[in-house]
Amino acid sequence: WRYAFIVPGGAALTCGICMILFSDDTPKGNISELVKANAIQKKSATSSAREGFGEIVTWVLALQYGACFGVELTVNNMMAGYFTTRFELDLVTAGTIASLFGLMNIFARAIGGFLSDKMNKKYGFRGRLGVQFGCLMYEGVMLFIFSRMDTIGGAIPMLIMFSVGVQASEGSTFGVVPYVKPSATGSVSGVVGAGGNIGAVCWGFIFLYRGSMPPQDCLMIISFIVIFSALITPFVFIPGQPGLFASPHLTKEQLAAIDKAHQATKVPTTDIIDEEAGELKVEA
């Protein structure tokens, strides 16, 4: 089995080398060149981290990422054993069925990002939040239904549908991340990504300390947590961006400016609204 690590290890090494040789640091170019041209201001890692960590939305997205990527890691760890004990399958068959969950990664994560971009084009930032809400809610409902399946024939299609929701939620989460604090996107991404791993640890504790509770009930509890994470999306308020249903952090003039002139596919490099002037401000 150790030889199986050669392929992903080689792929990761090749990808890293190609990124160094052929990619830019940012969509606008390499940081060193941008600093020399006075296009951006050089910041220390400490100040960037302080900016990203200080945003409440960063931690909300970390929770939501824990509710999707954290769930994915948990399911990868326990699903083969779940099918073995729940449906009395041999380990090879159970492992094959469980692999269907990971197989959805081929396309489903990209679906979340694609939908986020499409809805942003049509409805602005509200569209991204709507996709985030919908993907997480779908994931939570599918996980709940999967946990109630008592036949293998019902469990397999629900596992696949649940997996699509998990991966799509991961993609939609990182469709929102660049808007949180454009000047500190790296630190925001780091916190959100770490939320996935922390979530996996937390959900693992549910199984570890479940006592006599059957594993399907543990999955049901996790489904309620996922649904809760979806329900807090309407309370995600990002400076310079509208909320899903309400925008108490913006004035009517600011909302009107956004609705009139939002740029559909642009990932912002600064806050859209100049907080002092109350005017629309988009940098290339």
C-alpha cells in the first residue's frame, strides 16, 4: 500500500514546481513587481494576519467550512466501517461503496464555485450568499435523510447526493472568501481552511464519545449542525457588500450604488464601498 503514495506525491511535487515556474502571485501579477510599481502596499505577515483574523465573517466561514470539508474528512474516515456494521457488508464491498463519496470530488466541488460565479453575475454578491445557503442546506438535509436509510438500496443514492452537497458547499465557501478582506485574503483563506480540519476533529469526538448511540444518530446530529451553519448565512455582513436578505451595515445610497454598478465576475481587490465617502469604488 505504501507504493500508492508515489502517484499523489509525484503529482503534488510536479504541481508545486509548475506553480513556481509558471504562475503569478496574484491575478494582478507578482507581488514584488506590484510593490515596485506602487500598485500595492507591502504588508508584513503579522499585519495581514491581524486584518484577516479580526473579521467576524472569517470565523463564520470557518464554521461553515467545518460543516462541509470537516464533514468530508469525517465521512472518509468512518464510512467503510459504517456500511460494514450498519448493513453487514464485507469490508471490500463496503469500501467500494464508501469510495463513491470521494468520487464526487471529480466535479461536485467545481459545481459550487461555478454556481457561485453564475449567481454573482446575475444577482451580485447576494447570489454568492444564496448559493452558500442553498448548498449547505442541501447538504444538511441529504445527510439527515442518509442517516435514516435502513436499506443499502436507499443508502447508496443518498450517499452520492449527500456527497455532491458536501463538495459543492466547499466550492461555494471559497467563492465568498476573497470578498471578506481583499487586502488579507491569504490569512482569511488560512483560517477558513483550518476550520475544515477543526470541524473534522469535533465531529470525530461525537463518534468517539457516543456511548451506546448508534452511528446513524451521530450522523443525524452532524446534519443538524450543518443545517444550523446554513441558517447563519443571512447574518453574514461583509463591508462593501450586500447581505442575503438585509444589509444593516450599508446605507440606502450605498446599496443603490452597488445594485446599479456591481461588476459581475470581478473578484474585488478592495472594498467596493468607500466607507468615508459612501461612494462606489472598484479597482482594476
